[in-house]
Amino acid sequence: MNTRDDAVLEARDVTIRYGEQAAVKNVNLSIYEKKITAIIGPSGCGKSTLLRSLNRMNDFIEHVTQDGEILYRNTNLYGEGVDPVEVRLHMGMVFQRPNPFPKSIFRNVAWGPTINGLPGDINLRVERALKQAALWNEVKDRLNDSALNLSGGQQQRLCIARALAMEPEVILMDEPCSALDPVSTSRIEDLLFELKQNYTIVIVTHNMQQASRVSDYTAFMENGSLIEYGDTDQVFTRPKQKRTEDYVTGRFG
Amino acid sequence: MNTMTLLTTSKYRWGEAILRQLFFLCALISVLTTVIVIGILAVETSSFFQQVSITDFLFGTEWRPMLEPKAYGILPLLGGTMLIVVGSSIVALPVGLACAVYLSEYASDRARNIIKPVLEVLAGIPTVVYGYFAISFVTPGLRFVFDDVQIFNAASAAIVVGIMVLPMVASLCDDALRSVPLSLREGAYSVGATSYEVTARVVVPAALSGIFAAFVLAVSRAIGETMAVTLAAGATPNLTLNPLESIQTMTAYIVQVSLGDTPSGGLAYKTLFAVASVLFTITLVMNLLANKVMRKYQEVYE
Ligand SMILES: Nc1ncnc2c1ncn2[C@@H]1O[C@H](COP(=O)(O)OP(=O)(O)O)[C@@H](O)[C@H]1O
Ligand SMILES: [Mg+2]
């Protein structure tokens, strides 16, 4: 893939190992500004591992080693002197299972901006994030209720709001709908179109329909390698690689 | 094969039946002994209260059951126990929690695998060893640092009781912290929290009920602790806030009466049961409390 001006993140020759075992192998991938990039592939192919390398979430797993560079606007995120905490201010994350803090709805969203001393009125910031996450109307009268009382779909939108409140540049989502019912899933997909206006989104999904519906670019991985990467349309309708075709048609069929 | 033959061929298994009876008997014995102990406590205590009024007992500030003029106020013993509880808590709770935070949040798997078993060994040391340790090391140390330290004193006993319950606090708090799901930590890191913020403001609060339960159990062990306080804290029922003085705890009093030549059946002897009842009630309430809190925190994370 050629380097384009609008690349926000670029993985260059990234190999990630758990101990001896390589989970991501020599991956080169560019993530473009204000686009949605989907990462698809069979389970265990390294999607989450690659995604988590983009905000240095793998730092917390023992025995993980990584080669290659991940450039964020030409700065290597793994370069010397880069503070991983700082990295995560630019890359928000939404996880596979909703993981709200056992705190109030308000505090869930306000916590990140507060500990990082982000400027501006915190109430406005929380309201804005909850509105962007399409959750405001449902919770505006009970902001002090525990987040754990929300439904699964609401919790996941709360986690999206939690990420949005930090106003990151990139939002990384790891199968954000896999634990949700179809109605909640389609709400979150609608939400992605809205968010695209302001954010660069990388979404891991095992759901082909979802990838083809929401994303601009699609990366197909298998066994830790990036097999194909391109326009979502092209990857789904005219895949260049036989393996992509097999996977995509197999999963659609 | 049809159902009828199945039914007619099924045999009565003697071995199993005997085993079942045996297990039932064991269960019965343990329940029965508990009931008997509580029954004796209740009977003897109520006979004590026929001679001493409950208010004198609960609110009296003098404990002198053997010497004239006799007095049966439990407050000095209760106060002695409380001194030990407070002192040992000051040692064990913060250090135990800090140790648990290190174990669960910072230690590598290798360090954990070494430290956890060490904690378990420490928890298994007989308490008389701690008592000896108090007399031969802690008390001389205290006397070196402070001027007015009596040979037997509450501080020395409290410190070793603290050291004694520390492994349990660390281990239980570690369990509580580790029951906080990893995903919660990741959520916190993902919004730019430092590991200190994650620990102090997400993990510890999320584990609070488990930590609290650990504290309650520690306190209840400190209340019931006998050997170390008998050896190190003295045998002077003494209502004081000064930990450098000699005191007597409820447990130490029970030891004293049990070992002495107090004639059984007399009023002095019955004090034993009255004090034991108080001790029993306090530890029972503490354990129920810990249980309740513990159950609540298990509910939070399935
Ligand atoms: N914490 C870990 N320790 C060891 N191996 C892991 C760990 N996480 C993932 N793996 C392995 O790395 C490979 C890729 O995993 P992952 O990135 O989670 O795949 P995906 O998200 O595509 O299902 C798998 O073989 C998995 O077993
Ligand atoms: Mg995954």
C-alpha cells in the first residue's frame, strides 16, 4: 500500500509475538483519516492483537514482543521516549464486551477527561459525548445511576461515549457488537456513520455484512498475515486474492 | 432391556449406604458440638447474670473477680482487646493492602509464584511463636525507643498480632483485587489513565467490599487471638489508651482463669463463660458481617 497524505496510522512490517508464537506477521497497513477501516478474518488470526498494538494495549500482556514500526503521523508509537499513556489520549478504544466502570453513568464518561485535566466544562463534555453516542435521551434523567444497571447495548454506547469524551483522533473498536442483540447492533452501526465525520475508526469484526455495510476499507487477515487490503467494495466484490474470495464468499454464503 | 427389568435388577448397595451414614454422622457431630458449646455458654452465662447485673458487667470500669472488693466490669478487658485490635489493624491493614496491590497489579508471574506460598507459610506459623517473638524482640525494641515501656505491654502484642494477620489480609485483598476483571483495567487504561490511577481509582474501589471483608476477618482474628497477647500484653485488667502499659484482653483472661486454681462452680469461675459469651458474640457478628459483604461483592461480578 502506498503512503498517502491522509494516512493517520501506518503499520510497517509489524510482527507481534506471544512468547515464541507470532500472532501478527509482517503486517503493513495504513489507516486513513476520517474513514472506517474494517479488519476481518477468522477467529484467532490476529485481528485483536494488531488492533491493540495501535494504542499500546499489548503493553499489559506479559511476554509480548513487537517488531516493526507503527507510525502515527510520522511518529513511531513504539519509539524511545513515547509515553504509552499519551498514545492512548489519541487513540480511544471500545472493547468486545461492554466494560463500564462500576460507577455512575456520569462518572463513567467524566472520569477520563477529569484525570487527564482536559479543558472546558465537564458537564458539557459529558453531555456532548453522550449525545454523540446516541445515549443522551435514554440516560439524561438518571446520570447518577450506576452504569451497571444499563442494558448491554446501552452499556456499549456508554463505553463509546467514554471514548468520545476524550476527543481522540482515532477510535479502535474490537468487535463492538459481538455481545449485542440485532437492534443494538444496528444502532451502533448507524452511529459509526455519524462518527466518521469527526473520527478515524478502525473496527474489528467477524460479521461480513457489518464490514461491507459500514467500512470504507477492509483488511483481510489470515494466520497473522494481512492477505488483502483495499476498498471495501473491491475486497468484497472483486477480491484479488483467492483466499479472500473463499473467505468472503464462504462467510456470506 | 425394558424398564421393568431395569427396576428389578437394581440392587441395594450396602457400601454406599454405610458411607452415606458415616458422612452424615460426621456432619452431625460437628453441628452437635457447636450446639453443645453454645448451650453450655448460655447456661453458665445466665447463671452468672443471676449474681451480677448485666449493666454492672457491661459498663463497669473495674475487673477484679478474684480480689476484694470484687468488681465485674468487663470494660477493662474489652478495652484491652480493642487496643490490640486497633494497634494490629494499624500494622496489618495498610501494609496488607499495599502488599496485595503489589501482588495483583505489579508483580510478575514469577514474583507472585514465590510470594504467595511464602504468605501461606507465614499464615501457618503457630501463634505461640509470635508471642515469643514479641517478648524477645519487639518488647526490647520498644523499650529501646521509648522510655516508659512496661515489660508486658499492649503495643508489643499488637505489633505481632498485626504481623500475624498480615499474610491473611494480603492474601484475601489480593483475591479481591484479582477478581476485578481485566477488562475494567483495560477500559481505564484506554482513556489515558496511568497505572497508579487505574489501581487507586478503579481497581481498589471496585474491590472495596472484598477488601472490607478481609479487614473484618483480620479484626475478628485479632479479637480472638490468644497466645501472643497472653505472653506479651500482660495480665493487668487496665482501662487505658496507653499502649505502652500492661493490659489484659478477654482471651488472655480466659487463659488465666483456665490455668489457675479457680474453683469450678464459683462465681469467679463463671466469669469465664460471661467473658467467652461476649467474645463469641463479637466474633460471630464480625464474621457474619464479613460473609455478607463478601457475598455482595461476588454478586457484582457474577
Ligand atoms: N494473551 C495472549 N497470550 C498468548 N497468546 C495469545 C494471547 N492473546 C491472543 N493470543 C494468540 O494470538 C493469536 C491471535 O489472537 P487474536 O489477536 O486475539 O485473534 P482474533 O482477534 O483475530 O481472534 C491466537 O492464536 C491467540 O491464541
Ligand atoms: Mg479478537
